[in-house]
Amino acid sequence: MDFLAFDLGASGGKMFRGAYDGERLRLSPVYDFRNRMIQLGDSLYWDFLGIYQHMCMGIRKAAHEKPLHSFGVDSFNNDFSLISAQGDMLLPIRSYRDPRTERHRDAIYGQISPERLYSYTGNQIAPFNTFMQLAAMKEEGQGYLLDHAHRLLFLPDLIGYYLTGEQYTEYSVASETQMLDWHGRDWIPHLLDLLKLREDLFAPIIMPGTVVGPISQAFQRQHQVPSFSHVAVCEHDTASAFLSAPLRDNSAILSCGTWTIIGAENEQPVITSYGFEHNIANEGSLPGHHRISYNVMGLWLIQQLREDYALGGQPFEYEDIKAIALDAPAFQIVINPDDPAFYSPGGMAARIINGRLNPAGSADSYEPGALFRCVYECLALQYRWALEKIETLLGRRFDTISLIGGGSQDEVLCQFTADATNRPVIAGPVQASSVGNMLVQMLAHGEIGDIHQGREIVRQSFRLQEYFPSDTALWQEQYQRFLALVHAQEAVKG
């Protein structure tokens, strides 16, 4: 069987065909395009029409090369649009990095405290959650849009609707909204009441692995493609990525792309005061693969530094970045990658200088390699910090780290992660979200019996690289320096 996976990220979209021969899964690239936020005034949006057009072009290309059995889409989470009863899209999709939630943060938390909100779902307390976006709409006088819309559809579900005509909310996407009841797998009435939202504004929740249906006849006619089925995979890209991790016993998972999500699978949610104190997230997946995780700013920092230097006439390819980072002095600069100052785009070099330990000087006083190396080192140190907090919450110690996603092909990041955490790192697969996407399609069509079988297929199908810790005494010393910065910032916050 041939499966098509569409993996939509903040910086680009990729389509891969997967062919499973009963032993190995072989991926072949079909189509890719760049994705980015569009700033209009003070607001940040996604170009959904462009995304949809590119998706259609990729489907046509794949279907004309060879018939497809099924299709699945995974993407970043929390962002949505509204549709009318006739299926018209009523407003553009705001980016989760849009500043409106920060503008109304105090007003929202005046209605429900972060502690109370966390107690319902154990979701990360963050400005990008859907609850915060909806509350910000209400604060800005846009509640009438929600009152009169027929349905709210999250980005991957909106794509599924325009493919099949079916309206649904996939479970792993719903689990990120800060509004899902884990036990009833439905929306939390108190939070809907707080925002004065109708329950039927949201489409029915379906579990990953559900075959939504065939693509509509209208889509077939418009794009001249033969029929294939659409599967609701784990539509949150990190949920898909985690499923591809070729786990050893007692391994943590580190999914590294624009964001880094480090965590572990657990049978059930774990919602405690310790989890709230350290903002550890509960996130959904296939049954039995509930994720306990922590979000780190990730390669967003590298991407933004690269963009800064390109705008200033110094373009760097990623291979160049790794080389100049390794040539720079070690631990020249220490930052906390999760400093909120790094959340928004633009001016990242100056933000890093302003946010570092013992600030002095300007961005111009440091070579680019020093700033890139700073990001690599401090991401690795932050990974250790987050991993230790998750281990304390779960009462378990993880022997190895399965590092998956785009960051798994970055030798500097992988080695620094092994060094900082003092644990072996197994890197790969690179296209983790697409692989996990396909595993759920295979599960839906009976090609595999469970995700454990799927992970064995991953081990047999993709090149994995192992990294071992080195210079552990130096990294331990620098970890203490890093902790001093984190504690100082926490003290300032209050």
C-alpha cells in the first residue's frame, strides 16, 4: 500500500509517499514548500489559502505518479478558523505567536487563575493555547464571530473538511486546546461557560486512526485525481513524531524542530502541583501513549538568528552554522532559551545579548559563531533541566534519549545533548512526523497491529545514529552556571 503524509510546520510543508512492503517502510519526497507567518498591522496570520493550494498541488503530483491508498495531515496545533453552515471560511487563521493573547493575559487570568486552568487539563500554561486565543477574541469584542459561526475547525481538521466534506476534531489536536476533559474525551463545560461558547461550535471529537472517508467527488473532479481515503492521524505534529521514536526500554523522547518537545509516554495524565510549578504538559495521542512533556523554544532560535544575519547581508547555510559554532569558544554566552523575550520574531541576535548572563556590550561585539554556539549549548542544558523535572514528576529515570525530527540530523545538537544530559542519544528518524503520520494510516488499514510493531519497522527502515556523552565534568560545571541564570530569572518574576 502507498500512503501520503502531509506534514505542515511553521517554516514549511512537506509531503512524503510511504510504501510498505511488509517489512520496511520506504519514504520518498513528493512535494515541499515554504511556510511563514504574515504580519498585517500588529497581527500575525497563516496563509491558509496558499497552504491549501500547495497541498492540492502535492496531492495531484503524488496521485498522478501512482495511485494512493490513503492520506493524512499533521501540523502545529491550537490555530483555527470558523466556517458558515454552507462551508465558507469566515476569517483568516491567526498564528499562535500572535501577540493578542499577551495583551489580554491579565484580564483572562483575572477570570480563571493559571493554577485552576492547569488543574482541569494539565496542559502547558502558555499564551498560544486555544483557550487563550478564544478568550482574547472575547476581550477584543470579537465574540460575535464565535456566536454566529457554524463551526470552529482547527487547521488540520479544516484541511480534512475541504478534502472530504466531513467536520470533526481529531483527539490529539483537541488535547492541546486547554479545554479537553481527559476522562470524558469531551469539552469541559465550565470553560465553555466561562467563554460563553456553544458546545456545538466544536465538531465531534474522533480518535486518531479513524478513517474519515473518501475524498469528496467534488475534490476528485476539481483536481482530476482518483479516489483515496483520508485518515485522521495524530494531527498534532508532535504527537505523530513521538509515535515514530524507535524507543529502547526506559527512553525519553526529544522531538526537535522549530520547537523542541522533550518528554515520555505514560498510560494516564499526571496533573499535580509539581507539574504546574514547572509547567509540564499533558498531551494526547493514541490510547496508551499519553505524553508528559515540556516545550523548549527549539531551533526557532537558530532559524531567527539565521534570518537576522541574512537580512544584514551575511547568509549562512546550515552546514556553515554548525562549522562556525564549533569553531567558536565554548560557553562564551549563557542564556535561558525559554526566556519569553525569544518568543516573537525579529532581532534575535540583540535579544540573545540582552538576555544573557551578566549582559554587556552589543550583538556586534560577538561573532555569529558565538551566538549560534550559545544557542546549541543552552538548548542542550535546557533539555537536561526539563528532563530532570519530568523524571521527578514520574518517579522514573531515563537511560537514553530518542532524538527525532529535523534536529536529529544536526550532529552538533545531538552531541551537545548527549554531553549535557550525560546519556546516550539515538538520533532519527529525521522525518519523524511524516513517519508517525504513516504508521497511524497503516494501523487504520490493518497493515500493522499496534504502534510497537510500527516502531520495530522504524528501526529496520531508517538509519539511526548513536551519540555518547563526553566532557561531562565541563558540562556539569556549566549546568550549574545555567541554573544560576534560571534561578535569578525566576526570582525576578516573583
